[in-house]
Amino acid sequence: MADKELTLSGYTVIDFSTVVAAPSAARVLADMGATVIKVETHTGDTTRFQDAMATLKPESYAFTNCNSNKASVCINIKTEGGKEAFLRLLETADVLVTNIRYKSLARAGLDYETLKERFPRLIYAHFCGYGYKGPDVDLPGYDMSGFWSRSGALLDGHLDDSRRLYEPAYGMGDLFCAGYFTAGILAALLGRASTGHGTMVSTSLLHSGVWANGRNIMPASETVGDVVPLPEKWNYNMFYRAYRCSDGKWLCLAFNYVQHFKLACDVFGLDDIRDDPRYQTQGALRYYEVAEELALRLERIIAQKPREHWMRELRARDMVYAPVLSGAEVSRDPQVLENGFLEPVMFANGKEMLIPSIPVQFSDYAIRPAKPGAALGADTHEVLKNAGYTEEEISALTADGSVR
């Protein structure tokens, strides 16, 4: 890494956000080389106290996953001195990342309309739950509510009548959102390079969820009328789902139906339908209502042999498939490990964990390796000193509770 530059070296980001989505976007910027200063209240981001297992206390892998490579500063913006310290940090910042509810930011005089007058080059990146208009503009939201539930994704993936719907990993939707949010921030920085002025860039849990679930939302419109999930007799690509094998393991098929149909006939012994016009296209499957029968047949065939057998057959024909893995299995997957998609992080108590690396790699630029999230307020003194505060001023701010 010593001989490679970081793409965002020289940029400064103030991360005034909590939980997962917005902090994760700021972590991406930090890993790419930006100086990211995380501003927290005196009680800290609530994620600090999630997953602080006995093996890691007082550190939290959940917090580290969202906040690696950031400095931590404690500022109480409700005091005069605290607010001025926060504004002082913005004087040299390129980006402000926040997910504080916008009405609260406006009350504090930290909304975009107010700040852009003082900081015209600042990229003001705001993340919210449901957008800036409509009846639910002020509702609080987490990924389970705003991303999964409200976008249709949670219900559209439900295939039976059990009392529990699919329960995604905590923060999974947030991390989808973080990717879109990061892209917007980087685009805003490119725009500023051309125009010389900043902008407000935003996304929301709901907007990101609608985007991610768009291929279910569009066909469910009145124009098409295909409500997801389709009835089995109409679900016309049974080669795009998971099946249980004889060893109890699951195999996911992900074929292009037309491209791979005849190859699939070879693999699964479907010679009798290889040239049958009812099976040649997905439209034909639906028209002749033979999809359900074929799906049930595939279930029976795949259940007769172990997963490794089917994977050998599919790999030999360069077909698209994957073993269905648990989280524990992913942490041992050689494909994941050899590519550095998980990287080891050593915590202060000597415990090492594998933490996901940001999903971006460069050939000619470096990515900062992950490290444990900074302790609450660990960098307050140094950051304020770099912002021009004297030792006496820092002491005074600490004494009156403005900083910690």
C-alpha cells in the first residue's frame, strides 16, 4: 500500500450520522483515503453498544463495520461553544454526511439552506427515511421499515403462509442505501470540480428500496398485472431458484432460460422435453401452463443426488449456479477470503474478527485496511487543535460540556 495513492486523499468529511446507512457511506470515503471525522454526542452512536459481545467488550464489531478509519469527536451542538466548534470543522470540510432528521437540523440552524451561505463549496449529504415530501416526511425509519417493508421487497419474497416473513440481516438494506449514497456524494464532488459550488445530495430508505425492488414493482403495476410472487403455474423460470439436494444442502440455479435450456436438459436428464415447443421459451411455459409441472420434476431430480455432483455437472458446461451458504460458511469460503472480501481486524483485547471490506477495489490505488472503530471522543483534542483552538479554549469547552 505504501507505493499506491489513495483516491480521496486530501478530502475531509464530517460524519454527523448514526446507526448504519450514512456512517457506512462515510466509511467507504474513509477507506478510499478521505479524512473522516465522526461527530458524536457525549453518549455516542448507539451502534457502539450493538454486538459488543463478551469476547470483544467494550468494542463492537457492528460499530467497526460502519466506522473504521474515522476519528471520533464528541460535540454537544446544543451549547453555543459546541455549535461553533461544529461549524469550525465545516470550514475546511468538503463533505458533511448526516442522517439527523431534517426538521431537527433546521431547528439547530444546520440545514442546507442555512449552511450553504457560509459554506458554498460544501457537499451537504443528507440521508432520510422517506423523502422530503408527503404525509410521512417526518417519520423515523430503519432499513426493516423503510427499505424492506415499504418498498414491497419483504412481502414479494414471501412464498408461504408461515407466521414470519423473511428476516434479512440487520442493516442489509442500509448497506444497499450506503452504496447509492456514496455514489451521489462522489458525483457531487465531481460536479463541484467543474462548477466550483457545492450542493445537497440525498437519498432515502424508501427511494433506495423502490429502486432495488423495481423489477417486482414494475410488473405488479396495473399495466402488466403480474403480482409477485407469481403463482407456480405462471412462474416461468424454474431455473432461477434454489433446490434442496440429497445431502440436505441447497443449490441455487440462475440460468438464462432460453440460452441454457438445452444444457439444462443434458444436466438433469430432460431429453423428452428438449425439443418440445411447450418448453422452449418462458412465454411458452406460461401459455401452456407447464411451469409448475417442470418445477416439481426438477425438485424430484435434484433431490436424488448431492450438491457437489450437480455443481460439477454445471461447472463443466459453464452454467450459472451457486451453493447456498450460511453466514458461517461465507466466512470460510476460499473465494471470499482469497479476494479479500473479508479482512481480519485485531481488537484491543487480542481478539481477531473478519470484517467485510468495502466492495470496491482499484488496480492502481490503495484502499485503507479496516481497523477497530475509534473510542468515543478519542480524537476530540487533536481535531479541535488542528481546527485552530488553543489549549485554553479546548479546556474551557470541555469544562462547560460543549465537547468531550
